[in-house]
Amino acid sequence: MKMLKPVTVRKRVQSAVELEEQEFIQELPIKEIVRRERRRERLHTALFVSLFVVSNVCYRISLIGGDSLQWLLEHMAVIAGTCILSPLAVVIAWSLASLGSIKGAWKLAAFPLWLVPLTIMFLVYRGTTFDNHGVFNSLAYIVLFIPLFILSRILIFIYRRRNKKRDVGFVFLALVLIPTITAAVRLTYIRSDWVKGMKGEKLVNNENTWCHIYPPALNWVGLFPYRWFPLYTGPTTCPSTKTFATLEKGLLTIDCPSASTYDLLPDVEDWSYDLKGHSDFGKNPFQKTLLKSVITRSYSSPILIDQMTVIARCDGNEQILTQVKRKNETVTRSNKERRGQPINIAFIILDAVSRAHFLRRMPETAALLENMTSSGDSLAESFQFFRYHSLESFTIPNEQAMFLGSNEYMDNQGKEAMGKYKTIWEEANDRGYVTAKAEEHCADWSSWNQFNRTSHLDHQWLSPACLDEVQPVSEPWGPINGPFSMRRRCLSGTYLHNHLFDFFDKVNHAYPDLPKFTSGTFLEGHELTTDVITTVDHDLKRFLERTDFNNTVLFLLADHGNHMNIFFSTKTYAGLLEASLPLGNVIVPKWMLKQQPQMREALKNNEQALMTGLDIHRSLQHLMVWPEAPPQSQLSTTRSIFETIPLSRTCSEAGVPDYYCFCNKTKRSKDTVQ
């Protein structure tokens, strides 16, 4: 017997099925067939047109804005939901056009119906502020539309083949089940990771602890591996540039075969509020004033430079050079004000990085901190705080708490009241410290966070952050470029964060004999993908390795967890929980712990204690007078982390608003565990 090929069998079976369908149709009256087809056509056309209308309406709703970040966060679920529905509706509409009974005229008419309103909204709503955030919306639309459209085309292509029901069903199940099973396996695997910390320790809930933190059953924030978004974020390394200039001991030397120039960036630490201050988040007058103050000169021979930052230019290349010159007035003040030999204080803020995400994306730094404790040769020991709780999910109240000891939302004080508080670096100045601060975006901290105040510092690395490469003047807060970009952050051929580390190294070199209070804010965690912070990992580890921990206490903290990812936007429990539990670590010299054993006991206890930025502020004050007790606090409930914090402490006692407290909650609602 001759065996038939599988392809032949499949064709004959398909022919038999088609024959049965034709016989069924032939049994119906012609008018009934026509009537059914026309009704089907009208239904498909109406649905087709409606989907485009729904898409554009959803996109317009997603553009709603308010006057503050707090308003935006409260309406984030609506904005995120409509942002997702808008491209999804379009993909469904075009799929219906391919498979349904829709005439070509309607398909042609659909293009202007869809694209004209959408294009107008794309062009009109180009802002990056709270009331106009169209850049982020358009990016989300494109990011979602492209993969959804490609997936729909694949399914339609398979559907049109013979044996379409079997093939489409198989492919659809594969496309749905494989990612679902993969996600389920990964979520199960990482569920236990959320409570884990360094050194084999973990978050512990026991009867002595009032604040029980319950890990998310579905840890969505940890679902995606590193670089899950490379199509849109591009390369992670900075393009190499030619080195042709040096700035040593104030002498600028440029080695250029042709004519060269250099720009002198202004030193802004002594600028007044009139020059530094600004009131508009979207239009930063300070940046524009600073860029107008840049002086460009032609270079002919080595020349002495007084400014801290210089941009050398040669044959289309540029190189940024920084110097920190020892100031006589700073030395005189320090010698006059300081008592004894205070310990150096270094303060690093990784904006929008949770404790759990630090361990996911910064393994090299985490391994170094672990080794500090286990290694007998280490000069310092690190401590991690599992219940370090933010006061809100955005920066202002948390940094105000850390740097001022209060915030404008407590007792409805308002920003005007913040002008009466001294910043922690001004207190450090009064106690004889050399103060230095660096930012990765073009904003003076006090001008931004206090009323009618400007930061008073000995050295301030801020002018380079106002360059267009770091913060574009035309679109300063966009998702593609600028301080909140989901792409790499580069300046003059190297990562932006390396310029800050270099600045701190030079401050330490300029004042080896004086106590120093240095503070830097790094914004690589403040973006959509949660991946950019990984670019800081290796360089942060190297910076910590060269830090003199025999004479330095270093805080490695965040103000809050990530509040820009989709899981926070859609208000999942995992997203909201991570936003409320930021990174909290401190590195302390071992000789201090030996001199005061009760300090180490307190720090170990406090790893499980509830604390906030208010306690960090008191801890900084404590270090400035150590080994004495900290000065009297303006808030009776604040505690220094170098003293024992009761495990029975409540959110109210810690200063965390009841509506934001995540203690004793098992879901995103306000329900608590009794």
C-alpha cells in the first residue's frame, strides 16, 4: 500500500472540512446569507471605528495633570491604565481589520481618524512636568504599541495558513503559556529573596516588633532581569573621548595641534538666592542664568585657573576638568570652630532605590559591604536597616527630613516654614567641618527645598550638571535625555557619577587634615526601567575601596524606592511597598565600635527597628559631637541610629503618616493586620 505524505493527508482533511462548510451554506437561502454578511460587516465596522475613538479618548485621559507630584501619584492608576488601553485598542482594531468584514474605504478612513488626533496630542503635549507629562505618555504608547502590533501580526499570519485553528491555537497557547509559566517560576523563586539582606541576615517579624513588614506574594518589581528593556534604552557604556588637557595645581594645559578654546564654568557656592532660586519645575531660570555666565576664551599657552570646572575644547572634542583648591577662609573657620578631631562624614543618596532593588542591581557594592563585616582586615563594619521607612513616595519630604530635621508636610508647615531651619551642612560648617555637596541635576538643594534660602557650602559641584548634555534646556525632565533618563548618563566620555566621585576624592585630597562633610545625590535610580542604577555599581565599589574608613562614617541611603516603574504606577502591593522601604546602610570604623561597644549593640538592634529620615538627621548631628550625646532635638520622638531605637516603635512615633505607613499591612489598601 502506498503511504501518503503528511502534507497530502493534511490537505485532504482540510478540503473535507471546507466542503462541509460549503454544503451548510448552500442549504441557507441567498437572502439570509447576504443579510448575515451585511450585519456582520456593519458590526465589525462599528467596532473597528469605535476602537480608534476609544484609543484616542484613553490617550487624552492619560494626559491629565496636576500641580504637584503628590497629585500625580494619587491619579497614577488612571493615567497608567488609560496609557495601556490606548495602544491596545488600536492593535485590536487593526487585527479586526485583517480578519473581519471591513471594506477598504473604512480602513483608509481609519488612518486619519487614528493618526491625526494622536499626532496633534503628541505635538501639543510635549511637557515633562506634573501638569504636562506628554513626553512620558508618548514614550509609553510607542513602547507598548510596537511589541503588541508585532505579536498580533504573527498570530494573524499563522491564522491565515491552512489548518489555521490548530496552528493558531498552538501558537497562542505557546505565546501565553511560556511567558506565564516562566514568570510564575521566577516569582516563586524570588519570593523568599525579598526578605533577605546581606551577611545572611533577613527581615524578621517577631512578637517584640510592632512594625511587621509582610513580603509581597507576587514580587513584580523583581520579575524582570537586568537589561530587559535594551531595545529602547540603548548601550550602557559611554562613548570614549580623547584626553588632551590637564588641570594640575590650578594650571590648565591643552595639547591640541590646532586652535583650541576653554570654557570657565562659574563657581556657584556663593551665589545668592536671586541667582540660584527658581519657582518653576519645568523652566529652570537658575540653569539659564548659569549658562549665560560661562566664559569662553582662546587658549595659547598654559594658564592659571581659579574656577573649579573648566571645559577644554580641541578639534570638536571636549574634556571636562575639575579641581578643588584649598580655601584659606575655610581652613581658618575650621580651626576656630572645631572641637577635637571630629570624624569625617560622607553621605551618598541613591535616589529612588529600594533596599531590595539595591541587592538586585548592585551586587558588587553589596558584596563589598558584606566583606567589610566578615573580613578581619577591614577597617569598618557595615549595617543594614530593614525597616528604614520613607515618609512619602517622593523626594522632597524625605530629603527635608534628612537635611533639615523636619519637612513641609508635617503639621502642614508649608515650604515657607522650611526657610527657618538650618541645613545639616550649615550645622557642620558651624562645627568646623569642610562642607562639599554634589548634585546630578541642575538645582541648588536649599533653593529647591527651602523658602528664600540658598545652600551655604565650602565647595559645590553643580555647574557641570547644568550643561545641556546632562540636563537639556529644552526638555530637562524627559525619559530619553536628562537626569531622569532611562538611558546611560554620560558627561565628557565617562559616566556622570564618576565626576562626583572624582570631586569627593579631590575634596579629601585638598583637606587631609580637616574634618569633612561631603554629600552627593545620584539620580540613576530615578527612571522607568530600574536598570540604569547598575551602571553605578562597579564605580561605587571602587570609590568605597579607596575611602579612608579609619576616619570616615559613610551613609549609603535612598530617599524612597522607585516610583516611576509600572508596578508602582499601577499600585501593586509590591510596587508600593518597595517605594516605602528605601536603601538604608551605614559604614562605621571598627575602632569607634570598640571604643563604645554599646554603639555596635544599638546598630545591630536598629537593623530591625523602624526609622526614617528624621532619625538620619539626628544621627548626623550625633556624629558631629561624638563621643558626646547628640544635642536636643526639635522633635522629641526622633532617635539617633547610634543609640538603641525601641522595636516597639510605631509609625506615629517615627513620624510616618498613618496613610503611608506600610507596617502590619498585607496588601495595598489601608487594612492592617490586627
